[in-house]
Amino acid sequence: GQKDVTGADVFVGVENPERGVITGTLKLAPQFQAGRAIVFAVQEKLYGGDDKRILVVPVALDFTDADTAERSFALYDLPLDKDYYLVAMVYMEALGNEPITMFSPYSPYKPTSAARTIEDEVFYFGSCDPAFGCFHGDVTLPEPKADGSVISLFVFDWDPSSGEEKPAPLALSLIEKDGTNASFSYEIGNVPSSPAVWIIATYIYTDDSGNAIPTLAYEGPYEVNVSDEAKRDYEVDLDIPITWIEGQLRIANPPDGITKSRVLLVDDTNAMVNGADVVLAADSADKIGNYLLFPVYGGTYKAVVAIDVNDDGDYEDTEDKFCVADDAYAVDGTEEKITGRPINLDYSACVEWAPAE
């Protein structure tokens, strides 16, 4: 009972005259050029019932050569009249050849019977496509750090200080670091138009106890409009802090019944730059509690203590107080961890502080 099958053509790495083709060039930033790369054409499909999650399904792929900045790709045998997204996966030596994945901002593509071949597409990976938003500049640590081989960069349409859930980034990249230098240039492109974006640099170092400590720096908001050259390209330098400070807050002559306070660091513009909630306990006639501030930039600050006088959980009532406990709270930003740093306040001699208008 075996039947012969004839006329079944299989096309591998060559053009199928009845299906679509996407060709182009993958342009890699220097930190991605050593590794091999794969370019995919993928489709998005919903699954998961009411969750409507998106499943990315590869339809075609092309392997590119390593050690080159520009690599040609050709994706064959694509069923017509469907949307395809270009995805590049690059294996980065600095990450132990773990892959980094990015989507082309020009997607989706749709080959049709009238236009089967889509040619000469350009896919910038880790560098700036002049048709899209671009951020570039220097990322600087307080001193050279041997920990970690990369610094990660992201662009979000989300304010990191908002407390809201973090969405997927609009763009991402990585830069290689070494243990000799403290400053590294970066470039992150393919940023779409958005009325407000923030750029974030993240770094993970290891403390003296062997703990992995993530830290970050961010700037924003910036308006990106790819149709307006003045709002398409931004030079932004980012300084990443690494200092972790913990110690004890002691309040002498405290108001009756207080159980909570807040430690604030205020810079020379009178703006709050860091803060920590402190739960208070009785210690003889005083109130004490432990505070933790992270990350903290090097500099000299005012250490301000917010007192929740009526103990209602906020610090905005007229009876609540903001008192300067230390008007020369100096921080050496090159130290990783400062422990046992006391902040002492005599509430009966409170020097009140108010934020800048």
C-alpha cells in the first residue's frame, strides 16, 4: 500500500515563486558584532482564552556570519497576505553568548501576490536608525567596577518614580563595560514617537557579602517625534549611583504617640532626592528606628526628618513637621555600603524645612 507522491517541491534557503520574500541588512553596533546573529520573520497569534496573550511564531529565519558590522539576510517561503515582524537575535560574548532579542521598528511587513518581494530593508541593532528616535551619551559609575560585564539601557513611556507597574520597554540596548574605566559611551535607537519617554541605565554589582545589588539612573521625560528632527535625537548623560546607607534615627523629646517618621535627603536646590520610611519604637524617653537609603549619589545634603505628629499615616497635616537633623550630611559616592550612620534630632529644637516652591 505505499503510494508515490510527486510534484511536492521543498524550497530551503531559496526563493519559492509562490510565496513571499523579505531581504535586507542587519546593522550591528560594535558591542554586538563579534557574535553570530539570527534574523526571524515571526507572526503574532493570540492564545490563552480570555487572557488574549500573544504567541510569537517563527515562520522563517536566516543565520548571519559573525565578526561583521553589516550582515545581509533573506527570509523565504512566507505565506502571502499575512503580517510578519522582523526579529533579530544576537549572541553577545560579554554575556557568555547569551542571546539578546530586538524587534524591527518597521514591522509589520505583508508580502502580497502583487508585491511578493520586500527588498533592501535595514534593521539597526543597538545603534540609531536616523528615521527613529535616538538617545546617546555617557553612562558613568562613581569609580571603575570589576563587577558585571554589561550595563543595560531601556527607553520607557513610563515614569520610574510613579510607582506604577512597569510596561514593556519601547527600546533597549546593552553596552560592554570593563574594570578599568568608569565611563562608557552608549547609543540606543529605534525609539518610536511618544509624548513622554524616560531613559534608564541599570547595573548590577556585588557587595562585600556577595549579594547582587541592582542600581539604576534615569532621566526624563523627553518628547520623541520622529517627524521632527529637533525631537528625534537627544544627548543624555547618566550617572549611576552605587552607595547604600543604613543607620539609626533617634528623635529626642518626641511628640506623644508617634510611631512613624520619614528620613529625607535634600540637595542644594532644596529638592528631595531620596527618602525612607522609618518605624519608630520607644527607647527610654526617645524614639528610635532604622533607616535605609539606596541608591545615593555622592554629595552633601540636608538630612530632614518628617514627623507624623498625629500618626495618621501621611505627612501633609498642618501639625506635621519637617525638621533639619543634619545640614551637612556628606556622602562619598564611591563607597558601596555605609553602615551605622546615625541621624539625631531633638524635636524640641526643630529647625523646620519646607520644599522649594
